Amino acid sequence: MTRDHGPSIKDDARYEELRRHGYSKEKSARIANTPRHAAATRGGKAGDYEDQTRALLYEQAKQVGIAGRSRMNKAELIHALRHH
């Protein structure tokens, strides 16, 4: 039986499988919260962060759970998203 990890994890079974494979809690949550078709619709390539507004980058950082995001400027958000 899959454990409920709360509202912040959208796909509990996927999260648990990733954790069993040794992924960190943060990375497992990020992957489990990404729609399964997202990579296929984009061809597996992420859009350029530089083309997005700070507000959009902030929302992505919020979804991923990056700490200190409210104090970050656009360049810092890009760096945090790329290295999270």
C-alpha cells in the first residue's frame, strides 16, 4: 500500500519508487510532481530560463521547494533551478 505523503506530493507511488532507487527527497518530489507526459511533449528539453520572467522562475522554484527563493533575483533563481 502506498503511503500518503501529503498534498505536496502528487504521485505517492512514483515518489516512493524514486526514493527506493536512492533519489533524494527533493528530487523525488520534483519528479513525482511533474506530469508524466511533460518530457514527451517538450521533447525532453527544458525551455530557456533566461526567456522566462522572474515571477515564473519564482513559481518553479516554489514548486521544487527551493529555500530562500523570495530573496533571490532572476539570475540566482536560474542558478538554483539548474543546480537543485
